[in-house]
Amino acid sequence: MTFEEELVGLRPHLFRQAMKLTRSIPAAEDLLQDTMVRALTYKDKFQPGTTLAAWTFTILRNHFIAGKRREGRVVEDPDDVHLNQLVINPPQEAREDFRDLLGAFITLPLKMQQALYLVGVLGHGYAEAAEMLDLPEGTVKSQVNRARTKLEKTLT
């Protein structure tokens, strides 16, 4: 009996095992087909004198387990919400955006630039920035707010 004939003879047994694993006729049929294709593809790896049934059952089980592992890593994303978050803009766009921001920042009055730089870029608190600029804290808050508003209007 040839390898292919013996493999076809194992089909009902493999299907039963696939049903036990998947508990679904369509999934069992898919698993069986994948197993048969893999067995035929790798038939040169089969060692004559060993049991073809054991070899194909191993292929079936390993393919089933690999599929389950793959399913664990798959995230349902019907509306492409997660996919759209993976998009990365080309670096030249980021450079252009930064150039635009810097150009708009330079047009701000010096006091606004200083306040926004200390609070927004360096991360100092309003009180600390006020002390550095020798201005009241409320004035620094106002300068930062006006600077942000002016930048937003300029950049949109």
C-alpha cells in the first residue's frame, strides 16, 4: 500500500480525532484538511517502519494546539480601531509639524514664550516658573494659557 493510500484510509480516524478536539464539524474538516496537506507536504520526513497513524495524529494535534495559541494572540477588531492606532506617520511629517510649531512659537511675545517654555516644555510648576520669571503666579498661568490658545489658532 502506498503512502497516499494509507493516508486516505486514516481519514475517518483523523476526522473523529479532529471532532474530539474542535467539537465543530466545519473546524474539524478544516483541521483534517490541513493535517492531510501537511502529511503530504512532509511525507519525506515520515520514517518507513513507523506507524503512519501515530505520525498523522501528532501532526493533527500539534496543528490544533498551534491554532489555539494563535487564537490567544488574535484581538477582535471589527471596526479597525486597534489597527488604526498602529499607523505611524512618516518621520518627515513629524519634522514638518515640529517646524510649524517652532515657527508659531517664535511669533509669540517673549513673556509668553518664556512662560510656556518653563511650564509646557521643561515641566516646571506655575509657582516655580513665576519665581524664575519674577512674576505673580496668576500672570504666568495667564501667559501660558494665552500662548497655548494663540498656538492652537495659528496651527489649525
